Amino acid sequence: MTTHKTPSSAHGSDRDAVGFHRSWFPVGLAQELEKGAVTGIDFLGTRAVLYRDPAGNPVVQSAWCPHLGADLSIGTLVDGQIRCAYHHWRFDSAGSCVHIPTGDKIPPGARIFTYPAAEAWGIVWAFNGEAPLFDLPAIPDAAEPDLIFEARLRGVRHVANWVALSNGVDFQHLRTLHNLPVAATPDTIDVRDDAIEYRVETPAFLQHGRISGTSTFGLHLRRAEEDSFMLFTGAPIDETRTRSFYVVGVRRSPQEVDPGAATVARLQALRDFVEKLMAEDEPVLNTMRFRKGTLVAADRHLARYFKYIDEFPRAPATLDGRP
């Protein structure tokens, strides 16, 4: 098994040498990962295979068979184990080879890397490391049973995921790019080892945001006594591309089992609002050549965020056993 180290941090030039951040990343929509199905995705500069074990739990593993490097995502599940399409080697949900049809002794190196995986907020998540360093991302002030929510795949952005995540504390762009004059700038932000959080509250307004790891921004927003809940998240395809997802939610009334017409309308309005924000962000994000540049006093929270990113631990450049 690979031992994770925390290499010296870097922006840009030596990023390839230190690998991707040790964070939870979204790898797919839970509703699309059907039992018995096998899915492949490009992830963290390599490839991963996704499926559900016999108990229905998500499994995320390296897609490269250690025999000759065939892509396991074109294989099949046999007795809950992923079987390579090429020579039918089989691997269990822990990554160990459990069967070789020729009857040969199974080599010690015949295993695939298995990412810690979980399911939350309608998304399947994988942690880039042998063991999670912190809890799954969440939306502030809410638990899943409290909300009527939906998760969606937004698509591919041509920017590193942590660059787009800076929007969570870039309060200026809410006014300039999105023309949101009611957006509040907190006096301070709480920067922890694995999260950044802030809260601005008045009798008529609440803005509670949290960046989790280097992948996810969750937001609880209250305007005119209306609560809205959002989660923006992305996973690196490689150093310059991100597969992005989002979640929108509204509060469930105590008697509400299935969403009524009013709830459906609120959720639709929130989804339209979020889609508009992302449509305004993406032309900028997809064409920028990121640099920290010359920061000013108004960028103080962005400066803290970039320091947080610089110091965030990274996994080795490859976890999947490939040279």
C-alpha cells in the first residue's frame, strides 16, 4: 500500500510532482450508479471504476488491471467482484485479486487501489488517500432528512477545481459578475486545517458558507424568510479540468413526505438561480490562466484561501500502482 506524505506545497509549476489534494471528491450521481452496473471515469489524472457491492455500498477503485493494464470499467461484476474483460482476473471490493482462471498462484502485487467511498447528498464521493482525513462535505445548518433536494451534474470546466472553489470566499465577484448587491462580506472567516467557514446574520438575512477540503462549497442562504441550501463541488479530471456537480435544496415541512406543488416551485426557482450563477461564472473560469496576481485589501479573504490551498496536504502523484 502507498504511504501518504504531506509534500511541500506549491502553486502551478511543481504541481505535477506532488499530486492532487487529499480531499473528498464527487465521482458520480448516486441515482446513476445502479446495482450490477460498472462505470468508468477519468479522475485525478488517471482512471477509476465505480460500482456497488452486494450490500449496495459504492466502491471506487483504480481502473487499471495490474496484470496488463486493461481498463476494468469495461469489465463486469461477478459475485460482487469486478472482473477484467481481458483475462478474467477478479478483484474484490477491498482491491485484492481473488481469482485467476488459469489457476496460477495469485501474486502479492495483484491488487488495485481502493479509494474510501461514501454516498451523501445524492452524490458518490471518493477520498484521495488511504483513509479520510475529515468528514464528508455537508451543507451548513441542514441534514438530508430536513430538505427536499436534488443533485445534478453540471459538466466539465476547463479550470482546476480549487480555482473555481475560491468563489466561495470571493465576495467581490458576487457584486461585479453576478450583480448581487445584497451579498454580504464577513468581517472574518474561520480557517481550519480542512475547512473554511463564515457566517453573516441579521434579523432579515443569513449567509452561512463552508468550504470543505478543496472540493466543495456549501451555503445556507436566507432572504425574506426564505431558506435556500446549495452545494457546489467538483473533482479533478486532471490538472486543468474539473467535473462539476451541484445540489440545491429547500426545507421540507413537517408533514411533507413527497414534495407538494409549492415546494417543487421553490426548488425550481432555486435551481434556476444556481444555473444562472454558474452560467455567468463559466465563461470566466473556462478561459482564465490563473495567477494570484497583485492582491488588494479587499482580497484579504481570498489571500487566506490561497494560503489554505498552498498548505493543504497532497497525495502522491499516483495512487493506482502505475509507474
